[in-house]
Amino acid sequence: MSELTDLYQELILDHNRRPRNYGVLADATHSARGHNPLCGDKLALYLHLDGDRITGVSFEGSGCAISKASASLMTEAVRGKTRGEAAAIFDRFHAMITAPMDQAVDLESAGKLAVFAGVREFPMRVKCASLAWHTLQAALARDAHTAKTE
């Protein structure tokens, strides 16, 4: 295994064991629930928006290591961003994890989120990695329906 792959795996395991921004956000202005029915991952996402800017973000729930790590890294990626910036991060992340294997992806611009580029080899794991992101979209839209990866 390459050193980069080892590093990516360690980052995912670290965010799974010690997720950042885990717990209820007491002053949340937006929230949504997400569920991946294929593997049972569930999460609740909480946002605090000040105008158009995400000033607070947290999550809680249960799921596989990829799902939990993705939620943790997502909270770090979107904190301080505007709705538009968060949407652009979602678009780049989603394009990266769903790109065909023979298509190059821009790992450098993905930053820490590049750890999830390998999930595109495993279509069932794409849903685990994207659940938090779909839930983010639902929270920003104040969509009361449970976000799903389908």
C-alpha cells in the first residue's frame, strides 16, 4: 500500500474515532436528518447561519467509518463558508466521488476531502461518503424530508 493511501486511511479512521463537531448545536437555525437505507447510516445535521454564512455546524448519528468521517470532515470544510461556497464544495466533492475510475480528479483542490476519492471504486460506499453532504443540502433548503442517498 502506498504511503498516501495509508495516510488517507488513517485520516478516515481518526475522524471516525474522534469526529469533529459531533453533538447537537444548541443555537441551530437549520437542521436536517439523513438516512442511507442500504447500510443503515443515520445522521442529524445542525447549522447556524448568520445571514448567508454558516457560522456553526455539527452532527450526530451512527454509521460506518466512511459515513462518520465524511460528516466530520464536511463540518470542517463548510464552517465559515457562505451557502454558495458550501454548494460549490458539495459539487466538487460529489464530482470527485462519482467520477469514472478512468477519469482524473483534482485531488489537490479537494484538500482533506481527497481522502474520499477512492470510494468511487466502490459504488455502495459512495452513498456512505455522500450522506452528510445530501443532508447539508436538505438543511440549507430547510427540507423537512429525510435526506437519502438514492
